[in-house]
Amino acid sequence: MMEILFDEIPSLDLADFTSGTEKQKAEFVKKLGDAYQNIGFVAIKNHGLSQELQDRLYQSIQSFFALPDEIKGNYEKPEIGFQRGYTGKGKEHAKGRNTGDLKEFYHVGQELSKIPDSDPLKSEYPANIWPAEIPEFEKDANEAFSILENAGKSMLRAIALNLDLPEDYFEDKVAYGNSILRQIHYFPIENPDEVPEDAVRAAEHGDINLITLLMGASADGLQVLRKDGKWIPITALPDQLVVNVGDMLERLTNKKLKSTIHRVVNPPKEKMNTSRYSIPFFMHPRSDMDLTCLESCVSEENPKLFPDATAGEFLEERLRELGLRK
């Protein structure tokens, strides 16, 4: 396939796929495949997440992160590997680095009440943790989680068709999957000269999961590494979500679909004393999903690049590399 060097990430209309004509649906699948085989990112509109809900959620997390560190620390649970609740400043670092990122964040997962008791996964998930100081946070986060999960399922149906798989290929693999809504605060740096020289808001990394859906951040800074080594800024319109391929999908497709390296760079020194907020939805499958490379993506010219593993095994390995597991 001919390589395309994008100067910006392609914009697509998810409604073309979910409610368009057969022609519109086919065009969406093709454009999505072209983007994911080259730059690994697209921006989509008509995803179902209203601006009003995004605004409410951002207001909730700004209120939470403005609380004193000792109060936020009440919601930090290292004993569950920080899977739910708060993770303090500098605790996470990119794979291959020891310097912590200049951020703090809050994790929300599947609501246990929505998972049938008969599902063996229910016992794997810790319960969500909700800050008593921000009562509206629970409702807003759960609503956003549900909408983003549905949008993600639509994207995965299009990805399945692009891979010549049945449209519902991913449905049972992501049902009550181990997805995470992560609310991130890149906190102000009052004295930039005091932070380590290599400390950045989020060092270059690939996401672990199948796909990531990112609502518009409160400030610039997100960049993606193009195939020719050039970093390009990722900008999305207010009504768009940025959706990118994660390492699990790259692994499943034997690198046919690209999990592109990206980062969040520090602002100019004079703006280091400002906050940046960001809310990605990391769409994970169930832990028992088989990530063995698809046979259709393996050939003599493109031999199998990854050992067999389940999603759960791969996730544990990566969390240890990020410093979130012992």
C-alpha cells in the first residue's frame, strides 16, 4: 500500500457509518482504514457526546483537582494498582523512562451494577471510587463513559469491516470490557527551572488498549509522530473526538493498523504556570480476549511480529513498564 504523509489528522463523520447509505458507510470504512494504516489517528464528529456534558465533566474534574493534595490522596488506591480513583503527581512514567510525567489523574471504570452477576469478569473489577466533595462527578462520568463506549463500539465495527472481518467481530470481546475513563490534570509549574530537564506533561508513548477516544483538551500540546519522523500537532474542532489505534489493535493486526507514538509537550515557559485538562477514554477488551495476530494480517512478506498473549497478560506487562504495577 502506498504510504501517505498526513499534515493533519483526517476528519470523518461517524454518522456516515452509523446511519448513512451503503456507499457512505463503505467510504467511511475505506477512509478510516487509510488513516489507521498510515498515521493511526482520525477526528470524528457525530459521536453522541454533547458539548454540554463535556463542559459539565470538565467542571467536575477542575473542581476535584483544585482540592488540597491531602484530600485527593484519600481517593488514591495503590493496593488496586491505581485502577480506580486518584493517581498522584508524577506517579506514571512512559515506557523506558524513569522521570514521572507532569500530571495527576482520576480513573473511572465499568459500573459494577451494570455487569450481570453471571459474568466472570465482574469479580475482576474493583468498584468505582467517587469523591464525596464533588457529588455531580459520578453522574457526569458514568454518562460520558457509556456514550464513549458506544461510539467506540461503532468505530470497532468499522475497523472490523476494514479488516474483512464480520462487522460484529469485536462485540463480544468488548462487552463489559476493562475500559477506563481517565480525567487528567497537567498541573501548573510555578518554577519551571525546578523540574527535571526531561520532565514533560506526557512523554512520547503508544496507548495500550484497542482504541482511545479523546474529547477536546483545554489547551494545545498533543503531538503525533509521523512516519518520516516529523512531529505534527493534533487539533480537533470542538465537536470532534480524536480516535487513535492502541497497541492491542496494532498487535492483533500484526502492525497493519498503526499505534502511533504521541506526546503532550510542555507549553512555553511563560505559560508553564497554567493548567491543562484532558479526558481520554481508553477502550479495552475483556481480559480474556486473544490478541494472537490475525491470520489475514500475516504473510511471507509480513511475518508474525508478536508472541501470542491475552489482553489481560499484555496489560499487566505494560502497567509494570509504566510504574503502576510492582
